[in-house]
Amino acid sequence: MNIDLSSMPTSIDMIHLIFASLTLILLILLIKKPKQATSIQTETVASPTIIEQASAVEKEVVEQAPKLREASPDAALQLLTLLQQDARFIDFVKEDLSTYSDADIGAAARVVHEGSKKTLDTYFTLEAIRSEEEETRISLPEGFNASEVRLTGNVVGDAPFNGILIHKGWKVSETKLPKITEGHDTAIVAPAEVEL
């Protein structure tokens, strides 16, 4: 990996920001395998009415369970490919940084940051989830969207909740990943390079 040492920041704090943002993006796109729906085991009993009731309860539990779908890994692999192309993200993360100084790591982090920003700006439209300023007091009414807001600290009782906004959050309002040609192997995120 070639690191341009000519533009070295004086702090390693930028690297933590890069790792946090890229980790969040990859976690959003990574696949979760669907859990098997648990079924109610029924034993043979004397009364057919009890069996029918158990079957009705089992059917109701299955119908109320959230519908899980298996996501294709292609989009996550494609994002990883783009981050590698624009930011040398995999090279940076896989590099043993213990032998480098903080200044050297900061210089490499600048390249990763600029390339990652370019990738995000090109292929995603990101919006803040909350419009309030961070570190201000906000109130979450009953029925707030729990997938958009994570409660931390001493969470007791029911909404409304009052607290300090630590992070505005991010959501993707538009994705513009390039189309993949038929037969393209998305698992190859960075082909080996051979100079002749």
C-alpha cells in the first residue's frame, strides 16, 4: 500500500470518525440470515378441540411474526468494491498499523476519508433523521419510530421520553449503485494487479 505522507494531519481523531461511519454503512448493508419461525409442538391428546385450538394459536403466531426476506449480498459487496476503488478502504483496514506513527496513519486516513466521502456522495443521498441540533433537549412522543431513534441511558417507563440528542442519525433517501452485468462476480471486490 502506498501512503502519501505529504498531507499529514496532526491528530488521529479523523481515523475514528472514518471507522465509525464506514462500519455503520457496512452494518446497514450486511445480510442477516432469517431466523426460523418457532412452531408450537402439539402432543396427541384425547380432545380434538384442544388440537384445533393449538393449531389456531400456532397459525396466529406465525401470521403475526414479521416477514423476513433474505437480502442479496450483491449490494454490500458492490459498496465494498466502490470503497476499495475510491478510498483503498480494504487495504487500509487490512494493513498492520502498529508499525506506523500516528502522523502516518493520519495521512492515510485522509486518503480513506476523501475517497469514502466521494463514494457516499456519488452513490447515496443521505439525510439526517433528526433536524434538531445535537446536544439539545428533545421529546419523543408516544408512537415514535423506534427504528429511527435508539434510546440509551436509563430507559424506563413509557413515552413520551425526554432526553439529549447525542447524534442526529442518518438515513439513505436514495441509492444509485451502478448496475451489475450478467455473470459479474461481486465477490471479487479488488482484483489482483500484475504489472507487465
